[in-house]
Amino acid sequence: MAFAGKRLKGLIAATFTPMTSNSDINLAAIEQYVDYLVQKQHIRNIFVNGTTGEGMSLSVHERKSLAEEWVKQARGKMNNVIVHVGCLSLSDSKDLAAHAASCGADAISTVCPSFLKPSSLDALVLYLKEVASAAPSLPFYYYHIPRLTGITYQIYELLGKVKKNIPSFRGVKFSDVNLMDFSLCVSEYKEFDCLYGVDEQLLGALAFGAHGAVGSTYNYLGKKNGDMMAAFEEGNLLKARKIQCSLQEFLIFVFDMGWGLAEFKDIMSQVSGIPLGPSRLPLYSSMKFDHHDNIKTKMLKLDLI
Ligand SMILES: CC(=O)N[C@H](C=O)[C@@H](O)[C@H](O)[C@H](O)CO
Ligand SMILES: CC(=O)C(=O)O
């Protein structure tokens, strides 16, 4: 067991997938991306090929190439590379899980397929058990993001079932606003890592005992979120709240523009200076060049950069 006993905690950036101007994957940008996260954002854990990385829009072959490159570039610089292996096809997910183990990833995670959905919590557990069985040596995390998958089972009920069924199960990436469910996971299943995934309200999840957080904004706001977590740990709630409110104000500005993941990728390119390219269709950024100044002004005003 490569990482037996190791707990996942702290901030985990859900990476964007670098692409060329034609939306082909661009492996050459990954080394610079890793260095940026470590040096400028103090991020030492990444979650690759997930929602932010457009994993579901990539081929299995592309996902394997990306996983290999992230692992290679992160070696010696980062603590953990978690590879998302969720697909609509179980056999593709098992293939990706086995590949993640063979290329040296630290953990895997999966959403449940959401075109044909499991008809019960037991069916979901059977599904997760199959995926995990393809990489039994790797810590396995369920990725709960009901707003995108439409799969809405209570996670604390799921944890009760997987505990007995999936030996490599280590926790959940919980991307939902239901903090009561999240809190029950943390308080009833201390053996699992509960990683929060709604960046807008991380402070609320910290209050309930979140071990860490996985999110898209930690790519370019990692340091600021790190300051918030440190303030929370020191008991300086006023400071933590002030930072969370600035982060919220920034995100409200982004959402009010009607922006989402494709525009987040543009923001990351601007803030980091790394050309990450466009997103792949069906994502499509509506950000125009003259928006760049607005973003920067807003971030400076909120003391985020
Ligand atoms: C839908 C989506 O991308 N969710 C991400 C993680 O799960 C979050 O990190 C969000 O991007 C973030 O909270 C901003 O809304
Ligand atoms: C945000 C997140 O965790 C993901 O992109 O998968």
C-alpha cells in the first residue's frame, strides 16, 4: 500500500487542462503550471482531470497522457496527485484507475456516471466498489457533485455502506452546499478524509471540521485561501471571515457576468501568466480581452492579488 495511513488535508487545486489554441491537450505547459502552484500559491496537492480539468470532455488516451505528465512534473515538488477517473463507461473508469496506479498517482477519485444513473444507494456502492477494485493499492475518494450529476444520495449514508465494502475507500470530495450532510460525514466517520468543494463557503465547512478542500479557485487564489485557513486555525474568525467575504465578492462578480468554468480558465491564464488555452466545446468562454482589466481591478480592490 503506497500511501497507507497518509491523510489528505489542506488545499487541493482542481487543475485546468492546458490546451493549445485548437483545444488539443498541451502537456508542455504542465511543468510551469506545477511550479506556479507551488511557488506562488503554496499549493502542494492537485486533483487532475476533474470538473475543472474537463475530464469528461477528454478521451481516455488524453486523460492517461495528462495523468502521466502531472505525476511526473509533481514528483518531488508536491505531496499528492489525485487522478479523477470518472467516465460514463465503467470499463473506461477501471482502465483509468489501473493506469493511475501504474503511473504513480497518490489517489483516485470518481463521480458516478450520470446519464444512466444508479437506481439506489446500493447500486452506487456496487459501482464504486468495481472502480476501486481496479486500483486496490490507491486511496479512493468518492466525488459528490450533485448539481452536475443529479445524484443526490446523502453522503453520510453512503459512507456507512462503503465502510464495509470498499477497503481502499478513504473519503469524499464533497461539492455541495448541504453542510448538515457534510458535518455528519466529518463527525461520524473520523477515519475518512472529508474534503469540501464549494469554494464560496469553505469557511462554513471548516467550522464543521473539514479536513481540506478541493476546488478550482485554489489555482489562482490558493495563497489567499491558505491565509483564511491559517486565520481560522489560529481562532482569528474576524480575519477568516473578511477573507472569505472578499472571495465571495469576487465570485459574485464573476457569476453576475454569467461566467463559469471556461471563464475561470481564462482568469487562471491571466493571473498566472501561463497560457492555458481555451476550453473544449461545449464549454465556450465569453470573456473578451477588455474584461481582463476589470478582473484585475476587481481582484486588486479586494486585496486578492
Ligand atoms: C462546478 C465546479 O466547478 N465546482 C468546483 C468544485 O467542485 C468548485 O471549485 C467551483 O468551481 C467553485 O466553488 C466556484 O464556484
Ligand atoms: C473543483 C473540482 O474539484 C473539480 O474540478 O473536479
